[in-house]
Amino acid sequence: MTPSEAGVSSSLTVYAREAQATDTHLVILTHRGKHEIRWELCSDRLSQATQAERARLVLSPSGASIRWPLLDEDLAIGPLILPSR
């Protein structure tokens, strides 16, 4: 099933070029610019994690998501940086 068949707009797919963890924010670089998201807005698991756990992030090869293997947490880039509709 394609995203449009599932009722999801393809405009929600956003790709990151780079991602990094600071003490207070997840920083994502996309073609749209730099996005800083407070950990509390990412997920409960990430807001409660240590900086060492947050820093161990892996950007997917496509750039569509980020994985934190130490926390077993995966988040899509689009919902993190695009305003909800």
C-alpha cells in the first residue's frame, strides 16, 4: 500500500541530511534548514534518557527516520518537524 492509498500525504515525508543530540534538543538538518526539537516533544522515552543514550542515534540510509538502538526507539523525521494539520 502506498502512502496516498493509506490516506497519508506524500508531502509528510521529509528527509534529514544529518541529526545530532544536544543536552536539550534533537537537531535535524534538512533541505528546509535546521530544526531544533526539545526532547520532551520527541517522545517520553527520549525525554527521560541520558545524554549518552540520546547521542547514540542512527540516521536511516534514506534519511526518513532516526533510530536510538540503546533505547529501542525509532521516529520518523516528518512528524517531528512538520506542524500537525
